[in-house]
Amino acid sequence: MSVFRPVLVPIAVLALSLVAMGCAGARGVTEARPALPGSFPNHTLAQIQAQLRPPSADTLRSFRAKASLAVRARGRSVNASADLRHARGDSLYMTVSPGMGIEAARVLVTPDSFYVYDRINQELTYGSLAYATQFLPVPLAPEDAFLILLGLNPPDATTGWTLEADSSHYLLRSVEGDRLAVVDPSIWRIVRYEQRTPEGDLIEQRQYSAFAEMDGLFLPRRIIVRRPQDAANAIIYYRDFTLNPEPLSFPFRVKDGVKRILVDRAEPTGASETGQD
């Protein structure tokens, strides 16, 4: 079991700057960034894809984290603390607390369904994963959440990619031009990922920063997610993180009498809060 506990970056500071890349100090983690490998910028696409799929990532079964969240979605802004528990191939459980020790929401995502318990308004919203992104506190596709939340989601091996390099990064672009993955070869991690429509409109952007080394893997402590078409942005900052915790439980309990809302269709989305891309 591995743990890192970075010093807390106040969520208000994060909310003021979606592109802030500086990070606070931490105990028990490697802060120094390795130098660029000597073969840069001459790695092949196959070599880069292999580096992005480290064998040690296959040993990850679960994680638990305490995080600060700054979320803007559907015209609302929320700063909160969250406790996340995720078992690979199984369930994601999250509690959200805006402050003063008040637990405002509980979230459970299973392999085929999602449940959001609003404890303030005493409502339980649930449905299939097809509609989950619009209702979860963090706008992520739940099918890939485990690796995305660890910054270990590699480029799709079945997609055709072209390769470029700038002064310090590799840029992988899909042949169709709808996806971009920016790779930092000093740590062999994706630091930015974008997906766009055939017309070029941004569907989702993820940025990873404030990396820390754990058991030979560089993992991000800060993740920024943007989904302009859903009018949703989120910042996750991990204050405390544990890999492969034992045991891992999902205490999702709902009181009797809570209003239950089954979602069986997609909700309309609003305009982008961040302008046109």
C-alpha cells in the first residue's frame, strides 16, 4: 500500500486559475522532475505507446483519495471536499462536503448504473451510465474513470496516430484529427488530452499536473476537466492518496422517504461557460 499526502492547496486558489500549474510541497514523494531522455525527440510511436502502458500500472487494483473540488456546471459553482474510493472494474464511491463537516451528497457508480444522493434536498437521482456524466460531481465518462483519475489512461491502441515533437513534448494526433494527446517524456505521462467533434468543437479536455512519484509511477495530483458542450468544468486536487488500500468499502445508504428520480433520457445542456473553442 502506497500513500502520498501533499500539502493542501486552498480550493479558492484553484478556482481562480484553471491553468495554474505550480504545486505545493509534499512529504514522502519525489518532487524533482527527471531530465528529458537522451533519445528525445527520436522515439517511435510504438516506443511512446509502450512507455505510456507501464507494467506496474497493471498491479493497481484500487485507490482512495481525499480531494478538493472546484466545479462549475450548468450555471452553478461549487467548492467542496471529497472522499473518493474506486475499485478497478467495480465501483466508484464518493462523498462531497462543501464545508463545516456537512456531507451534502453521496455518489455511487457501478459497472452499469449511477446513483447520486442529494442529502440536502433529500433526492436520489439514478439511471444507466449513458446519462451519468451530466449528474456526477466530476464530468467524466464513468466507464474509464479509474485510469483517468490516476492519469494513466493511454491513447487508444486501435486509433491511428501521427507523431510530432516540440521542444519538450510529444504530440500524438489521431489521423481523423479529432484527438490530441500531449506526452511529457521526462515522466512518460500524458499532460493534456483533447477530444473534438468532426467539425473541430471541443468535447472534452483533460490537463494533468503536480505529478508525484509513487512506486515508480508518476501520478498527477491536479486534474482539470473541461466539457464545454455540457457547460462543465472541474478541478480535482488530491490532498491525500492511497494506492491499493485494504479493505475498500462503499457505504452508500439512503434514508427511507427520500424522493427517487429515475433518469431515462439525456438532459438538455447549456452553452459553454468558457467561450468558443
